[in-house]
Amino acid sequence: MSSSWPIVFMGTPEIAAVSLQMLIDGSDPVIGVVTQPDRPTGRGQQSRPSPVRRMAESRGIPVITPMKIRDPVFCDALRSWNPQIIVVVAFGRILPKSILDLSPGGCLNVHYSLLPKYRGAAPVTWTIINGEEKTGVSTMQLVEQLDAGPIYLQEEIQLDEHETTASLQAKLAPLGGRLLLKTIRGLKSNSLQPQRQDETCVTFAPMIKKEDGLVDWTQPALSIERRVRAFTPWPSAYTHLNGKLLKIHRATPIQTNRSGNPGEIIRADTGGFWIATGRGTLSLEEVQLENKKRVPGVEFIKGARIAAGDHV
């Protein structure tokens, strides 16, 4: 196997920080990190560095946070690091050809789906929305077209029936790090043959927006329940009750003879908090009224002044 490869890492969220840590602990030097600029977060909207930046700085690795990916000053700095390969994990920007071609090894990407399924910004979330039973991680060579590069390695896992985006990301993060290290070893030893993606099997996973969390009660109960899990931790599934926002943290489709129009409350007592949907009934197991704490649905009912026949 060839000597060590200097690596530049590009990534932003927590799932990327897991891969970065595993790279740092590996055999090749991480000589620089590129991440998104600090963003205001939380109720106080205080500016906070990305998880990747915190990880890099805690290990003494130089960090660049470009506002614009095509900024000549940034590109010059990246070139001056002289990486053998650039590793990209959930960076959050489309890279131009000038960066894709900058290093001899190109750009190696970790993507959290079994490509060509779920190209795009939110593969984990859409995996849950669509009720998939399995997913996984792919490593691939980045090209100018979104997530369309040749695949090096893939590994799949089964989904739990109660999987949320948070729980699935927690499983995929270390898997992605291990597959990344295995891919780099294979590239160094010239033992990997990249495989072209089957364009006839492509599906997309577009970015999730805040408004996507608003529940459409005309949808089937099962579809809404999947979205509740898919939108955990963000943006949360939510509806409106008496003019206030009500987040739904856990829900269960149930069988009952009671019926109603979509969005109608058909039970609101110590036995349950049930909403009629376009097909079937959804029991709200855990909810949170705006500016209040999360509580079980049956606890919420006690002080909510709502009754069967009301609407959300």
C-alpha cells in the first residue's frame, strides 16, 4: 500500500463529525477542514460553530468557513493545502468542477442511502417517510451532477419499525465512518472498481422545509405516523389546536369503529387522544403545545378543554 494520503475534509453536521473523528483517528493525516459558517441556533439565536468545526478545532486542525464556495481566496487556500484526496460528508453545498478536480484522488463522498435511491439533501428523512425496510451507506466519487458519481462501496442495514431520523442517523453515522476508511484503504491499494449507478432506478430526496412538518389530515394514518418519525428531531410534525401550534412527537395508527372527518377529534379522554385521518385513526401518544412541555396525549387532554367533535 502507498504511503499516507493528506486529506482535506468537507462537512458540517453531527453525522459528518463522526466520520471526521474516525478519519482523524485513522492512519492518514487530516490536514485541513472546510465547513459551513457559524449559524445562529436555538431560542437565543446565538451564533454557534458547526459540529465539524468544533471537532476539528478540538484536535488542532486548521478550519476554513467560506461564505461562497467559488471565492478565489478560499480556492487558493484549499489548493495550498495540497491534499491527495478531498472527503465530503454532508457539507451542504454543490461543489464546482474546480474543487472536484483539485486533488489527484478527486472528491470522495459518503452518502446515507443505497444509491441510486434517494439522491439529494435528505435521504434519511425520505427513507422513513416512504416506509422503507432497509437503507444504508454508499461511498462514491463526486461528479458535477447531484449524487450521480460512480459507487465504490455500499453497506445496508434494516430499519426498526419505530425508527426516527435521529435514531437512524445515529446508526448510519459510525457505519459511514467505517465504510469511508475502508474505501480509502481500497483506493490506496488500487483494489476498488467504481460501479456506475443505474439511472433507471434513481429516486430523489429533496431538502426538507419547516412547512413540510404541517400535518395533512387527509393523508392515511400510517403516512402521517411515518412523517411524525421522519420529522424527529426537525422540523417536527405539527398541527394547530384552538389557534395554537401543537407538535406531535409520537403517534400510533389504531383500529377503531369510531369515525369522523379528517382532522376531527374522535376521542379526548383518559382512554386516548384520537384524530380521524383520510384513512384510519391516529392516536397522539406524545404532544407539545407551543411554549409548554412535552406530555403524553392522555395527560394533555386533562387540561386542554377539548372534546370529541372538535377539529385540529
